[in-house]
Amino acid sequence: MSTAARFSIEYLQYLGPDGRLVREDLPAFAQDRDTLVGLYKAMAFTRVFDEKSVKLQRTGKLGTYASCLGHEAAHIGIGSAMRTEDVFAPMYREYGAQFLRGVKPREVLLYWGGDERGSDFSGPKHDYAWCVPIATQCLHAAGAALAFKLRNESRVAVSVVGDGGTSKTDFYAAINSAGAYGLPMVAVIVNNQWAISVPRRMQTGAQTLAQKGIAAGLACLQVDGNDVIAVRAGMDIALERARSGGGGTVIEAVTYRLSDHTTADDARRYRDEAEVKEAWAKEPLSRLRSYLTGLGWWSEAEEATWKTESEARVDAEIEAYLAVPPPPVEAMFDSMYAELPADLAAQRARAIAREAR
């Protein structure tokens, strides 16, 4: 038999777990001190925010919260590569990317505090809100990308999905549309090895998750999701391809979920402690900090100063969140219909009356 086609998945990594370069052909942004230090500071700030958010939930001042611990390089790499005019369709833990796009930490807290007004966040108004239903945000991104192509706009739609989400029909429909119509879309799979309690090995027989884009006719790339240089470089390539009319890309960022799935989860019930310990040895902040320190671009004094500044900023955001008065009880009815049906109008009236008592 002859061969109909052959495919391969390239892997991109610049920094090894010990913070040493594994290849010398650094992209231009990674050769600039201010840019690389800026990426590190954004990652470090996001971790401080995450730590304090978990503590806020544990003290009863926040609802269920989805931690981003261990995902900082993936999210900062995504957000730093995008332009303001691009569209971001996140799932529910890409805070680092959103902070770079202007979302305020207090708005993230408001959302996880159960106040839907948090979804009306700062930053580009064309970005999508957090999406808890799994993988539906991929379809939103595909729709936006189709609009960009029809309007001949130099814009790209970027979605983020987890490893488990790539098993959903929503993901397949989105990337198939992107391939069939040549859409300017980048679908980033943040593969953190666990779909809640289901490990990567039980989710699919595919050797990589990136290769799922091959069947859709998209460019595919796997990157070290703990290496912010690799994530950013991969995003730069994919965004330029999309912007220049070359179509969409599937990027698999291989990382690890160092936290529980959410604060409602206890990963100790299903995850081996040795596995988590091994993952901590590869985590993103320590490797970039080691690299920057080795170059003389970062120091222990700067680390301490930045941590203090980050903690103060997050504390101010927490105070701003806690100072927001609760929405009126009727708010749960007011954004559902242009004209409220009679039965809901009656419920609304009863709710207002009960609140008044």
C-alpha cells in the first residue's frame, strides 16, 4: 500500500525545569530584559492573587473558586501575545491572561463571589465572559473568527480549553469549522493532566492532544506549558499565521494542575502525592526565576519587593471586592427577558416584597 499522508507534531521548549536553556535560538522578545522580567512579574502577581483567593474562599468570603496554580506560564504566554482587538474566549481559570487584557482582580473575585456583575469586567468589551460549561467557549471563538473573516478584519479569536474539554463535541465542531472555513482562530489546549478526577491517560488514546487538530486541517503544535517563552513563541507563530490568512492552529500547552480542581475538590482522594511532588519540580515560576537570576536580570531583593507590592495590590483589590454592596434581589430576574413573562413577574414582585420585610 502507498502512503496517503504523513503528519508530525513539533514540540517547542526553551527553558528546562532547572531554568537552563535547552536551545539557543531565543525569539526576540526573550532577549529583551524588560519584556522577560515583565512576563515573570505578571506570573508572580497571578500566583499571589491565586493564593489569597483560595484563603478568601476558606474563610467564607468567596464562593467556589477555580485555582490557576501551575498554569501561570500558559496563561501569561497567551495573554501577552494577543492584541487588544483580538477576542479572548476563556474557560474559568485564565486570570493571568485576563489581567494582561485589563480585567481587574476585584472583578474575578466578584464573579466567584456569586455576583454576575463580575462578568461585566474591564478590558476589551468584545472578550467573552468566563465559561463554566465545558468547551462551549471554543464555538464562541469559532463564531467570532468567522465574523472576522467575513469582514476582512485582521483579528484573531483565541479560545482556551482543558485536556478533558478536547473530548467534547463542542471542541471538535469548533476546530472543524476553523479548518473548513480557514478561520483566524487559535485553540489552546492547556493540558494539566487531569479533567477533575480523570487522568489524561484515561481520556484519550491519542499520543498528543495537539494532533486532534490534524483531522480538522489545522496547524498543530505542542509546547512546554511551564515555559512561558515557549508558550509565547508558539502563540506568536499561530497569531501571525491566522492574521496573514494562513488559517487556524491548535496548540497543546503541557503543564500540570498543582491545586485541586476547585476549592470544592480534594485531589488527595484520587491523585498520588509523588506525582504532585514531581510536578512541583517542573513548575513555571521557579524555572524562569532561575533563568533570570542567572542572567543577572533578577535578584532576591527584587523578588521580595515585588512580592510585597503584589500582596498590597491584591489586598486592595480584595477590599474593593468586599466593599461592593450586594445586588438587589430583583436582579436575578432583570437580565433574563426583554419582557418578563407573567409568572416570573409575579415571582419578582414576591421576592421584592419578601426582601422588604
